[in-house]
Amino acid sequence: MTGPASTESRAWSTAPLGLLHLDADGYVLRANDTFVGWVAGQDAGTGVAGRRIGDLLTVGGRIYWDTHVAPALTLAGQVEAVRVEVRIAAGPLPALLTARTRPRDGAIDVALLAVRRRAEFEQELVRARSAAERSTERLRWVQHATAALSHAAGPEQVRAALLAAVAAHPGVAAVRLQAAGGLQAGDPTGGRHPGPDGRLSVPVTGAAGPHGDLVVEVRGRPAEATVDADALATIAQQGGVALDRALLHERSMSVAHELQHAMLTIDLPRREDVTVSAGYRPADSGMEVGGDWYDAFWVAPAVLALVVGDVVGHGLLAATAMGQLRTATRALAGPGLGPGRVLDRVDGFVVDRETGFGSTLVYAELDTGSGVLAYACAGHLPPLHVTDAGAEFLWEGRSTPLGVHHRRVGPPRRQGRVRLAAGDTVLLYTDGVVERRDVPLTDGLAGLARTAGRPAAGAALTTQVLDAGPNRRDDACVLAVTWSGTAGT
């Protein structure tokens, strides 16, 4: 016969537990193969059926059945995990007995779990749990180190983060990063087990080459957590990748800083009829080069060009675009063009060369003979006209940032004009002077107007403006020109 019933019967017979079916008086009606094997060896079925369960237990088990188990079954209908000993040829077999009474006929179902198998199971469970805990701790250690390394910027910060992450393990007594080459020859992965001096050594290596050897002193006492050498090697590898990134960033920053420095340390025009001064303040973080720049040069003997720009982005690409825009603006400016036409030419350069897209630029020309200042702003903040009576922003001559709406033909970009009186000053500046995330732009502009209105001139004025700026998270630069009204030579 096949089917669910026969399948269930086979499962009952071959279960890894000793299973018994007793009548209401405790006599065995049926026993599974496991229990028979315990009691009678390989002689199937004889010597078990018809015997009282107490006779199959040791003396202590028989007494416990009569005095505790049987009464409990009568009163409660079940007992759970009672320790007894089964009589077998090899000696008493410790087992945990669980029994339940069937309500309809009073028959009793008994299950006996050999304690020696339970002990093996529990030992394996403990081993598995310990392995899982070690794996979890290993993963947590590696994740902590990876997170710390990802937030570190320069090489020194990366090294400090690497050492701190390794030292955070409770099994680590001390850690240092020594010069590469301290490992033994022929051991490319470093020491996988503590040496006689209680130290682990693993190389910190990236694609660019070795960055040193991570030497860890382990505590080694039985109560201390064990340092996982594989996890340490993984952390060292992550450290090598982070140092590669930091060193590459440092080299890029060095090039970008040099390029930006070249853009900002030009010799400003000097003449008795005009005073030109400039100032630059890098962001407090100092980790990224911004795209702020300024320039001043003579377009004609009596016409002075003044330029301030802000390239979108940071880093080497922004510094490169800044240099290209500065060079292009100087090259494309010329006598008689005016600010609008100059911006059109620079706009064409941005589109044709695909560099500096979206950058802002303010370009102005001061006629030193008449004091007339013409200006045009490609998405840039308005110039500030400072007089004895106060300060006023010049809002005319505005158009879109470079490359946004380039036109090959048509009228030039708009430009504005203002006539300066002797002693007047005009400020050109970048957004780092007036913008801050938690301050409205109108408040920043008003603050600039108040600061620029205080008595100061030349370099003192640009320093005063930069020191009062609310934004320390972004680069800022200021270019100031004061017209004296005296004819040039």
C-alpha cells in the first residue's frame, strides 16, 4: 500500500527519536525502529511490544515514571523534556522524555530524544552560532573601516582613519603603519597568524603600488576577542585603495592650485588716474579649487578692461576652464567692441571649444578720460557703484550665462553705462562674497553695500569686503577700481 498513510508510517518508524505508543496503563503497543534498535539491537521488534515502559527504563527511571510522569499525565495530560535513562546493552542511555495522553482513549504517545545526540546537536549549534557571530563582527569591523576611509580626504587623514579603524577592534593592542618592505620575502599577503612576538603584518597596497605595512600587536589573552587576519587584510586593501584616491586627488589639487594661483597673481594695471586692487579668499575647507577668477588689462591707452568670472564646478577641470576663459577674454577683447560684443565673442568660444558652459562673467570697460564705465553681465551678480553718498548696484546690461543661449548673428548682449565722479569706486565680485545657504541673497547684497560704504580704499577695501563676507564654504574674489578723475599719461 502506498499513499499518505504509508508515508506517515515510514516517517514514524525511521524518525531519529525513540517513539512509543502505550496503552492507558503504560504498556507498549507499538515502538518505532529507532527505539527497538536501542533496546534490542538488530533483532527487529522482539522484546518491546507488551512490556511496561517502566521495565524499559533503569530503576530510577521506572520509579520516576510511577511517581511523577504517570500522575502528571493523568492530571495534565502531558509532560515535557523529563530526563530518564533507557536500559540498553551498552549501558544506560540518557534521554529526554516527552509524553502526551490521547483524550479519546487514554492511550499515551511517548517521544525519547537521546541526550548524546542532543548534546552533539547543541555543540554543533554553538559552533555555528559562534561562527555566525565571528562573521558578523568581521563584517562590522570591515564596514566600519570602509566608512571611515570613504570620509577621509587627504593622505594623512586616510592614514589616520585606517589606524583608528584597526585600533577599534578589542583584540588589537597597538597598530602602526611602517614603511613598505617590512614583511618577509615570499609572503605577498602578509602574516596570516600572529608571530612569536604577537604581531600581525599585512601590506597596504593599491594599484599605484605599496603604501606601507600595517603592523598590529594583538592582545592574545584567552578572554580577548580574536583578530581576524582575513578581515585585517581586507581593511588593509581598502586602505590601499583609499590612499591611491587621496594621493591622486592631492596631485590634482596641487596642479589646480598652481593654475588658479597663476590666474590670480597677475600684475594689476598701475596709473595715477585709476587704482585697481583685488582680493581672493579660498573656501575654509581648502580641499577643492573653485572657479573664481579676475583680470584687468588695457584695451586701449585710455580704456581699462575689468573682468570677474565664476566657472561652474571645482577641481582641476574648473581651474583649466578658468584659465581658458581668462586667456580667451583677453584675446577676444579689443578697442571699440564694447562689453556686449566681447561677451558675444567669449560666448562663441565657450560653445566652439565646449569649455566653461554655464559660467558667469562680468566684463567692464572704464574710459579713464571721461569716467564712463560700460559693463555687461553674463549671468553674473551686478557690479556695485560706491560713491560718497552710498552704494548702488548696477542692474543694467544683464544676459544669460555663457553658452546657454548663444547666437551667431543678431544684436550683441545688453550692456549698461554709468558715469563715475572723481573718487568713485566700482566693485566686481563673485557669489562667495554675498551668498550663503541660510541667508537670502538680498541680505547678502545689502551687507556688501554697507561694508563697501565704509571709508576704505584700494587693498584695504577688498580685504574689508572679503572679511565681512558671510560665505566661508565657497571661494570668493573681489576686483575694485577707483577713478581719480586725473588724466593719465
